Amino acid sequence: MQFFDLTGRDAIAPVLALALALSLALPYEPAQAAAGLTLEQAQQRALARSRAIPAQDAAIAAARELAVAAGRQPDPVLRAGIDNLPVSGADRYNIGTDFMTMRRIGVMQELTASDKRRLRAAGMEGAADKAAAEKDVEVVRIERDTAQAWIDLYFARQMDNLIRQQVGQADLDLQAAEAAYRAGKGSQGDVFAARSRIGAAQDKVDESDTRVRTARLALARWVGPDVDVAPAGLPDIDRIRLDPDALDTQLAHHPDIAVLDREEAVARTEARLAEANRHPDWTVEVSLQQRGQGYSNMVSVGVSLPLQWDRKHRQDRELAAKILQADRIRDEREERLRAHTAEVRAMLDEWRSIRARLARYRRELVPLALDQSAAVLAAYRGGKAALAEVLAARRNELDVRLQALQLDAEAARRWAQLNFLTPSNHPEAQP
């Protein structure tokens, strides 16, 4: 049996030293949550719950329907009336007495050129393609934002577990300080300082609780209430679907750029339609005139054609405006692609830098902190170190772990931004 001298160093609570030994001997384990969703499951659920996706599907279907209608001839116009009705004299308002009075009925049809109808249909098909690209933008936003919310909650839970370990460490500090003060080995100021560390640690716990609740609410916005993250569901954040060597090519298929591509195509079609409109359409009319008894019925046939007497200031101006509009969208697309490429390259550089720092923490700093804690504890057991040094080493170890976890979370956020630039089911997104 081992005995402790209560008048010497062992007056500082041998049970406290045993608790330290156990805490240092056990590896760090993340907080285990109830079974929850993996990141992929959360994204699938978010897409299934979204109402923006069905809205885009409706916009696509509507544009396709309009494309069919735009390719048809205009509806014929039914025309009816009375010509040359007397309004004075003995035959006033009498339809069948005057030889010039006629009841007329006919039909009029505008004959739209086939190329104009084809261009109008193509314009609506282009609008449908643009709506499809906008749907991809919505899918990307949902997948990216869901991933960010999932990652935030995942790491908020891990940090909460580590911060609560810091509270336990602060409690040990206070017990050690009080024991040292009672044994005449420490000052009352040490006790006050230890109590202050407990207050600061508890404040971090309150902040962490708020962060966890906020992250859970953010995830619930996408996947629904009462759903948590899977405890071991973190994906491989060291790999992304982007190929840095083919970044320009891949980003050319980014949904935001694709929307501008489709918009430019629609504008070019409208420009070709404006050019076709420089050639007016004919209108044909056939009508039957019925006169009173004793007079012959008549048939009339006619055609009409708009006179583009001011084409230079009307049709030509409209064509020029459509061409300029298409050029504007082209230039905007090029500018957007350059800005997006620069932004993604910066995010790639940040992601690589964070991963390099994280690797250094995992390879050097965390193991060094663990070794330091173990070495100081061994020295304490051999009577060559004070308990305060053991507690300080343990605090340093927890701080280093927290810094590594914060870097891990930041790397995961950058990974989500880079990995979900295109929809998961997009061909360009496949590894």
C-alpha cells in the first residue's frame, strides 16, 4: 500500500494527480451524437425539400410549351359587319332596301414567314435552356449551403466537446490551487486566478452552446427539424472534384457562366428575328357581302402589307439594339468568368495553405503537446516538477487541439466552397 505525506507535496490531492494521469492516457474522442445524416444524405434531403427546384422545373416546362405555340401561324381573324347602311331618308337603318347596303362576313389570316416562326420557337427553347441552367444554379446553392451548415454543426459539436474538457481542466486547476494554498505551497492570488479561469472557461461553454444551437438551426433550414449530423460522417476534405490544371475549362461550365451562355444565345436569336422582321409579313382577307333581295351577293379578296417607310430609324435601330444587347451579355460573361476564376484560384490557395498548416499541427504540434504533457506528468510523479506545471501543460495541450480543430473546420468550409461549384450529378463534377 502507498502512503502520502499530507504535510508535503502530496497534500495537493493525490486523487487530482490520478485524474490527470487518466485524462492524459486516454486519447481524444470527438463527441458522439445520436445517429444523424451524412453530408450526402443531408444534401439529398435538402434537394427533396426544396420548393425552388419544382419552381424552376415549372419555368422550364412553361418555356417549352411556349416554344410550340411560337412556331405556329397566328390565329385567323373573323371579321363581320354592315357596309353602306343608310342613316337618313326613307330607307334609314333599313338593311335590305338600298342596293349598296351589304352584310359582310369574312376571315383574315396573317402569313408569318417560316423563318420568323422558327426563330420565335428557338427563342423560347433558349429561354427553357436558360431556366435549366438557372435550376443548376439553385441546385449548387442548395448543395453548397447545406454542406456549409452540415460542416458548421459537425465542428461546433467537436469544439463543444473540447471546450468542456477545458472546463474540467479549469476545475482541476482550482482544486490544485486551493490544495496548495491550504498546504502553504501557494498564494490566495493563485486561487483567485484559477477561479477566473473557470469563469472564462464557462463563458466559452455558453458561447459554444449558442454556436451549436445556431448551427443546428441553420442545418434544420435545409433538412428539416430534429435532424443531427452523423458522428463519423465527415467526407474526405483533402480531395476536391476540381482539376487545378484544367480550371479554366471546368469553370466555363459553371452554372453562373452557363446562364450567361444561354442568355447570350437567346439574345443572338432575338437579333436574327429582328433582322427577319425587316421583311414584313403579308395578310390575306376573304369576305362575303350579302345584299338585299333583287341584288347580287358579292365576294371580296384582298391583301395587306405593312409599309416600312422609315426602316432606317425603326427596324434597323431595333436590329442594332438586339446585336448590342447580345454583345453586352458576351462581354459580361467573359468578365464574370475571369472574376470567378480568380476567386476560385484564391480559394484553392487558401485551402492548400490551411491543409498544410493542419498537417503541421497533426504531424508536429499536437504530438509535441501530448509528449510535453506526458513528460511533465512523469516528472511530477518523480518529484521533479510541480503540479502547476502539469496543469499548464494540460491546458496547452487542449489549446493546441482546439487550434487544430479550428483549422480543420476552416479547411472543410473551403472544401465545401470548392467541391460544390457544379451540381453533384453534373458530368463536369464527376472525378
